[in-house]
Amino acid sequence: MPAPCGRRTLRAVIHIRGEPMKSLRLLLRFLTVGGLVLVLLVPLSMIRGLIQERTHYRGEAIERVSQSMAGPQQLVGPLRVVPWKEVRRVNAAAQDGRIEVRAETVEGYLLQAPELFQARGTIAPDVRRVRLYDVRVFQWQAEVTARFEAMPVPAVEGREYGEPYLVVGLADVRGLVGTSRLRVDGKELELLPGTGSLSGRMDGVHAPLPAPGWNAVATGVDGGGAVASARRLPASEVQLEMAIAGTQSLGIVPVADSNRIELQSGWPHPQFSGRFLPNQRSIGDDGFRASWNISSLASAAQSQVLDPSIERLTPRAGEVGQGTSVDSVTVALVDPVDVYTQVDRASKYGILFVLLTFVGFALFELVKQLRIHPLQYLLVGLALAIFFLLLLGLSEHMAFWQAYVLAAAACIGLQFVYLSGVLRGWWRAGAFATMLTALYGALYSLLVSEDNALLMGSLLLFGILAVVMLV
């Protein structure tokens, strides 16, 4: 009788001593898995770096198209300009130190914005392909109407006025296609390159204005003793038709007291930005129509254009993505499925995929008493990371959803075959493949549902945690 009691006591002692050993092995297992997760951050970060590199290459493709064709466009005007020269007498120090009076010539201009500005036309989209990258370009068939009030020109002692002219500012004049037509009060005028006195503030074209009686100067003194002038630039109406090509975006500055802008296009994915959103718009599969009604009371654009302290009104040609400080209406033709943005968003979930897969492995080890080598953990994690590399490469040559399906099918198939040996059974490998399929499906839902991505991701993580705790 004493012997059996002793054996039971010995087995109890061994069992009690085995518990710390088992806990230690479990702790070492989790530390090893945690170390493998940290190791897998290296290839995942390298893949994200590659995505950023490809995005940079696409930016270079856009810049290349902009340099060879025309960049983002911005229309300013029409504006009426009256240049002047003025001789002023100033006190200056001579070489011997004495103060003497010298004559100094100063140049400047008077600038007038229209009372009414209307712009309408159709934006025809197109694509330029540079290597693997598609660049959105357009051609706007512009019809612009502007009405100017009579402009009084003050008489200043020593000042001489030059011939007035009309200026139309463009961000990139290389975008002018064909022959533009300009009519002022029904008379055809010829457009000339450059913006005259405004050349430092914007690029564009100009046209000398017919001003009957402009050279007849009649000055006098008003009731307050100030010098007055009978010279006036008469009221006029301007009609302009031109075809403007550009890359990605079109901006229009509402320079008048009252502005009406109407645009339409066959591109179904516009992005409205700038300082003003459309008052009315309709977007469908056949394109979009949008209109703006903007008053100078609601916009600082007119005062900004007339303010000489603002050095630049339009971006310089070749400065892709460089804007100005002038309020404008902007329409961009965007790609609704930006593959690099989608792949980058997908790669952010890479570590989550690895963690969930490793948690599944750990559950199999605990429940089924399987021994999975750390190298097998690592190989499965690398297969998960390769998915994002395949997705990036395939999406550059086909639709994003097709690339996603092919990359997911390849990775799931590879892991199904490999895990059938690791987990010692086809049904166990099939269960893991089913879990991975569900994960890839959930990830795709997060990518295509951008507005609900946070809610769906939170519910997914909560559900997974609940399942793990239940098991």
C-alpha cells in the first residue's frame, strides 16, 4: 500500500514541476512569434517604399507631359490695361555731397476688371501614356464674354499715357490650340504674345484696344482745385473664343463684379476644388455639368488681381502643382481608382494579416498540440507580404480589382498547398485558406468603401478578437 501512495506523490511532484516548464515554453513561443513579426516589418516597409517610389515616377510622368504639352491651366481676365510713364523730380546727393534735383522716370499702369464675366465651354478629356503611367489631359473649348464700364483716366502732372490694351492671363500659353478669335464691340482684333506691363505677374496674350479720341487730352480744375481729366476709356464688350489644352486641372479666376461660369465634360469623375464649389452640378456616367454664380462681394479675386503687391497671378509654366494666392474656381479630372493609393492603403493592413495568421497558428498549436517551427511561421508571413508586391506589379497592367483577385488567389493557393504539410492535413489547410479568403475579401471591402473604412475595420477587429477569445 505505501508504494502506490508514493508513486502518486511522485507523479504529483513531477506534474507540479512541469507546469512552470510548460509556461516557460509557451512564453518562449510567444516571444519567438513576436520577434518574427518584427522581422516581417522589414519586407513590408520595403514594399511600402517601393510603392512610394512608383508614385514618384508617376509624378515625373505628369511633369514630363506638362513640360512637353501644357501644365495645369488657369485663366485670368480679360483685363484692360493703360500703361503710363511719369517724370518725377527728386532730390539726390551729388558726387560732391550737395543736394541737387534730378528727373526720374517711373513707369506703371492702370488696371480695370470687368463689370460682368461669363465663361462657358466643354472640357474634352484625353490620356497621354508615359511608360506605364496614364496622365489625364484635356482641351477646353472656351467661350468668354466680358463687359467693361467706362474707365476715367486721371490727369497727373508729368504723366503720359500709352495706348490701352486688353490682357488675358494663362498659366501656360503653350496650351493655346489653333487660332483664337477676339472681338471687341463687334470688331475683330488680333491677339499678340505677352502681357505687356503685367509680364512679371502673369503669362498670357494681349491685344491693342481701339480707343477713338484717346490722344485728345482735355484737362481742367474741378471745384476742389484738383486737376481733372476728360479722358475716358469708353465702355466695351469683349467676346473671346479659344481652345485651351492642359494637364489634370483647369482654374478660372472670377475677376468681375458679377461672374457666371458654366462647364461641362464627358469625364464622369470631376474633382471640384479652389475657393468655390459649384452652385449647381450634375454628375453621371455620361459626364458632368456644373455652374457657378460668384459676386465680387463674396470673392477676394478682383481685389487680389488689382492689388500690385501680389507678385504672381498665374503659376509659371512647368511648375506642376504650384498654385497662386488668387481665389479661383478649379476643376480637376481625377482617376477614381488610383492604383498606388489603393495599394498603399492595402499595405497598411499587412502587419494585421501577419498577426491574425500567426494567432491562428498559435491556436492550432494549443488546441491540436501541433509543433510549428518558427521558420514555417516566417515563410507564411513572407507569402503574406509578397501579396502586396504582386498587387502592385499587376495593378500597373490591368484593372485594380482584377489584379487584386489574381494576387489573392496566387497567395491563398500557395499557402493552402504549403500548410497542408505544416498542419498535417488538407482540411486544416483548407480551413486556413478559407480564413485567408475571408480576410482578403474584408480588405477589399475596406479599400472600395473609403467612407466606411474606419467603421468596417473596427467591426472586423472586434469580431476577430471575439472569435479568438471564444476559441
